[in-house]
Amino acid sequence: MENSREISLKRAARLKAAMDDYVAFRKAHIDEEAKKDVAGMKRRIMEYFNATEDDWRDWKWQVSNRISSADVIGEFLNLSPEEKKGITDVEKTYRWACTPYYLSLMSKSDHSYPINRMAIPSIMEMDDYGVADPMDEEHTNPAPCITRRYPDRLIINVTSACAMFCRHCQRRRLIGECDSTRSREDILAAIQYIRENEEIRDVLVTGGDPLLLDDSYIEFVLKELRTIEHVQILRIGTRVPVTMPQRITPQLCEMLKKYHPLYINLQFNHPDEVTAEAKAACTALADAGIALGNQMVFLKGINNDKFIVRLLNERLLMARVKPYYIFHPKQVIGTRHFSIRISEGLEIMRYLRGQTSGLAIPTYILNAPFGLGKIPLLPEYIIENSSEGVKLRTWEGGEIEINED
Ligand code: SF4
């Protein structure tokens, strides 16, 4: 008969073997990443713009030198005539731009590489399936800049500006021909609405990307919100630590930490976005006492892969970011080529549970159409539920019964 140590060793060996495929994937992924010449690409971009290291580190330089023409991006990437034409066709309908920093992460010749696909327009965006405003935000807008879908919290939308115009953007209808920021009068009207509705406990400041605004404007919004006693929690939604980490300056962090409790929601979609610069930006925010959560979007060809999601989430935890939500992609016009099926998303969630720690497992969410709110999507763990008890599935696929007589 086996003793308890022998039984434990057998189980440990089985658990270790369960990691083999992921460990091999992670090693291969890291080897592939090492082949990327990010430093060489950065050097070429800096030469093209005649930029210094100080310029590169300056977020305003990054914004004012965004790349938004097929000819300029063609200086750095090997684009076929069809790919270039695709970009010029799409840009007549949808604006595009990426920062020099984000361009430095791209593949020179593989345009199916996720970093390229999230930034460079594709002719597939001209597919007219879907709707512009699936969340019906236009009809959940009781005051200027405000979207309200829940009893105790709401959104203030302060700008349409973003560092990069992501090709999968679910709010692409708001990204007009130019960057527009809401007037101080509109913001004050929104603040007044919140002041008059004392059930509002939690305010999310979003856009576009609010961190595209100057520190003084962001501080104006946060300071006004902090004059309202019933507002407990402030949140900011931003993708700049991913697309332009230079924006996270010591001055910004010093200013933000005056307005705690403050949470920042990010959107990393792929492990290769968690670069040394992005990690440094997240660390600076975390050191300022800001709780960071990631809101990934499932995107076909980017992250609809169980190992990619696991690697992303494990890297985020190392950057002090908690994977918070995974959003199922909405049916936004121009983004059909990124959509996946719910069953595929559920399969990935099923894989994560048990294979990695609960800290690395976000909640999978479908945003219901017409602004009807978030619906959590969960793999099935309850097999039977009766007055006698519940039959449940374990993470390894076994079955157990809990007697509740
Ligand atoms: S940063 Fe956010 S709002 Fe801006 S384009 Fe990207 S996904 Fe859309």
C-alpha cells in the first residue's frame, strides 16, 4: 500500500506534467520575442524624425509625431501595394494613428503579428456588419459627458483623443476627424449632475483616453469630483501605459495620488505589449498607491488562445496589474474580423481555472446590447442542483457531490 508521501509525489508529478505544454509554449514565445529587433526599429524611427532620447521619452513628442499615413509607415514596414491601398481606402472612413513607441514594437514584415494588427488599418474594416453604438450610449446620457447604466456609478467622457486609434476600438464612432476635449462648462454640468444625485458612489473618467489631457485638466476634473462627499471611488480608464508609457511621468503620479481612492483600468490585449517601458509605467502608478486592473478584449488573431491569455495575465501580475475583466467583443461596425464566439471564450476561461492562480483569472463579461449592463460568462461548474444537494465539476474535469439535505 502506498504511503501518503508516495501518493503526494505521484500527484505532484501529475500536476507538473500538466504544465509541460504551457512551459514549452512560453519558452518558444520568449525565444521568438528575442528575435524582434525593437531597438533597431526604434533607432530607425528616431533617425527618421531626427529625434533625441529626450524626445522619445517626452509624451508630447510621441503624440505630435504619431504616424498616420501609409507612406510614412511604409518607411518602416514592408507593405505590399495591396496593404498600402487597404490603409488609404480605410482612412477615408476611419481615422488611424499610432505612436512612434508602438510602431517600434511591430514586426517589419509579418502583418498578422498582433501588435501590427491592433494599430494598422485593414481593408476588412470596410465590412459593414454591426452597429456604431451597440451599448446605446447615446440613450444613457442624462447630462453632458455622462453615461449612466447602473444605480450607483457612472462614466464621465472627457475627450475623444487617444494616443493610438486601435483598430478594434469599440468606441470608434467617437473618434472623429480631430481630437476634441469637452469644455470646462460641460464638465461642470456633469459634476453638477453627480452632485445632485447622491446615490452616485463611483465615477469612471474615460474617453477616448483621459490621460491624453494635460495634468492641469485632469486635476481640474478630479479635484471637482473630490468636492462631492458621496463620491467614494474615482476611476480612470486609459490605454496609455500600453500605447505611450512615456505619459506616466513622476509629475502625473504625484498629482494623481492626491485623489485616492483612485483606481486605473488599463487595456493590455497581448503579452508582447507588456514591455519594460509599459512595466515601468505600471510600477510608477502602483508606487503612487493606485490599484491597477486590466480589461482585456477578446480579439480574434490577437488573444483568442488560452496560452496567450495566460501569459498576458501572468506578465500583468508581475507588472502589478490585476487582470480584472475580459470583455467579449461587441458587434461594432468595422471590427467583425476581430470577433470570436462566446463558446471559444468560455473554453479559454475553463482552461485558466486551476492551471493558473485565481489572481490571474479575470471575469469574462458580455456587455449586453442597448446598455443593459454587464453579464458574467462562466464555464459550467454546476452539473445538477437539487433539494438533496449539488453535483459539481472540478477544474480537472472530475465530479463531486455536496450533500445539502
Ligand atoms: S485607446 Fe481605447 S478608446 Fe482609444 S482607440 Fe484605443 S480602444 Fe479606443
